Amino acid sequence: MASLARLRLPLARRIPFARAIQTSADVTQLADNITDHSKPFSVKIHEESYRAYNCDLPSLDVQVSKDELIHMYRDMQTMRRMEMAADALYKAKLIRGFCHLAIGQEAVSVGLEHGITPEDRVITAYRCHPFAVMRGGTIKGVIAELLGRQAGMSNGKGGSMHIFTPSFFGGNGIVGAQVPVGAGIAFAQKYLGKKTATFALYGDGASNQGQVFEAFNMAKLWDLPCVFVCENNKYGMGTSAERSSSNTEYFTRGDKIPGLQVNGMDIIASRNAVQYARKWVTEGNGPLLMEFVTYRYGGHSMSDPGTTYRTREEVQRMRSTQDPIRGLQRYIEEWGLATEQELKQIDKDAKAEVDKAVEEAKASPEPELKDLWTDIYYKGTEPPFMRGREREEVHYY
């Protein structure tokens, strides 16, 4: 054993020191005085909000506007309210089955949406509700889908993990399987000659899947316009990243693919990183890995209390000191863009919007028996007939 220890020591000395990423939600600084709220103004992102691997860091000096920050605040509040409503409906046993919520990770989904265009493509895993809404869906459509109602975005047949729009490819239930699909979407975009980006999101828990690395290889081989996004919320189900991954710097795991680690709790840093990544892949530089360091307040899913593998104190500390919505609220108030009362009104409006959507979703009927035969094929491509469970059970289209 002593000889083994002597062998290990020289290796340990060669590991370079790496500073930790900043994950506070309110460390961006105002760069100049705001004299006109109708015009963009300059802010400086904290220098430790990014770490790069084989690429340059994004600029820390960025332009934002009052309207953009208010819009992002409204979106973040609305998405959290929607997820809180889903939590309550699940606990009331109105939602059954799998249900994964993104409370605490709003800066990732909202920052992504505000950094891309409607023509870009997004695909993610099962923590997908905010993406579905902002990519062209509705709160009513998401809640109704969770409830298994006809008004759901997948007509009540897909549930929490299978929600889609023309530019959002789900909502996928198989761990890591969406990553090669994302590479395929990027291949299609490149083949069609479109100057768009595809963002394929996965979690730290999925990062060790073999198909993820296969997708990396193909994307780099063909220089696909794909941004592989790891949402590192520190825990894959009930296992911490340190216990499951020998290399927890997920942004460095693409081999020849450059990477960027991002403070996923600061909405301004998140949006700026997304804009940087989009520009990178659409200018023909090939794929990019982007790791958002973020945090989920709840369990992995609704069946996970989330406190058996981490302490309640840890969760409460993150809520009270690094909440992404509170961080943006402080920016808006301290920079004189809106008052506390104006932001409270936005909060009330978000709650009212979600409450209305919940009631409309609950009023929608469940799918009928005849709906078992629909949505099997893309509309207009159905075969003449479809056999059911038995030979005599046949449905003709």
C-alpha cells in the first residue's frame, strides 16, 4: 500500500488548480448610469461566471434593456408558478405517474429562450415543462397534458415527459436518448442549409451514457451546428455528481469539442452564454459543449422527497442566497427599473394566469376510447387500417 501511495503522489501534484464557477444569482454589476429607460445600457458580468475549454470566454460587457429584464422576470415567475401548480396537482393525486419539476432552474430555460430565435431547435429530457411553453406551447396545454386531458399539448396521451411543438422536440423519457436525436436535428438543419442552432439538453446524471459520447463524436466529425447543454443541478436522481462521475467538469468532456461552463443561476450570464454558443455553431465552428451549473429545489421527481441525499439546510441555503428569480429582482430594483410593488404585481399576474390555465385544463375532458386509434401516425400518413389487440379488432382510417 505504501508503494501505491508513493506512485499516486506525483500524479496528484500535476493536477492544475481550477477555480470554482461563481453560482450567485446577483453578481452582475451595472457598468454605467441609466439615464433613459427606453434605451439599452451596459452591465458587466462577474469574471467567474464562465470557464472555457479550448475556446475564448464570452464577453463580460453586455448590453441589456429594461424591457428585456422585465420580460425575463415575468417569464421566470410564470414558469415557477406553473411548476408549483403541477406540484400541488400531483399531491392532490390529479396528476399521476412521472413528473419532474424545474423549480430553481428557471435561469436556464428562460435564459436559453431569450438567447435564441424561433427558428432554432431545442430538445431536452423529462424536466421539460418551461421549454414547452416558451417554445410555442401554452400553460393550459402543459397542465392539461399532465392531467391527461384532451386539451393537452399531446392530446392527453403523452404526459409530463412527452410534450412537443414545431421547434421543440420534447420531452424525452429515456435517459440521454435525446442527445443523439439532437445531433440528428442539427444534421438536418445543416443538410437543409439553414443558419440555425440546435440545443440538445441533458443532465449531469445522463452525462455518462455511452450514446451521449457517440453523439459528441458524430457531431464533431461532421461539424454539426449543435450545442450540447448539460444542466448540472448537482444530483442525478439521488446520486451526487461527485459519486457518479470521475470528471465533474462536464464542459471538458467533449474531447475535441470546445466547452463553456456557465453560472446557471444568473439570468444575464445565462442568456449571454446562449447567445455566444448560438453564434459559435451558426458561424461554422462545429459543435460546442455548454454546462449550466444550477440547482433544483425539489426532488428528482415528485416521488423523491429530495432530502435523503442532501440536507434541508443545503436546499434552504440555496433558496435564500442564490435564487435566480430573487437575483433578477435585485437587479431590477437596485438599477431603478421597477419598484417592489410593480414586481409584486407581475407576480400576482403570473399566479392569476396559471390559476386560470389550471381551471381550464381541469375542465377539459379525458380522451375518448376512439382516440386510441389517433396520433399513431403523422396526420395524412395513416395506413388504410390498423389492427388492435386481436385479429378481429380493426380500425379503418
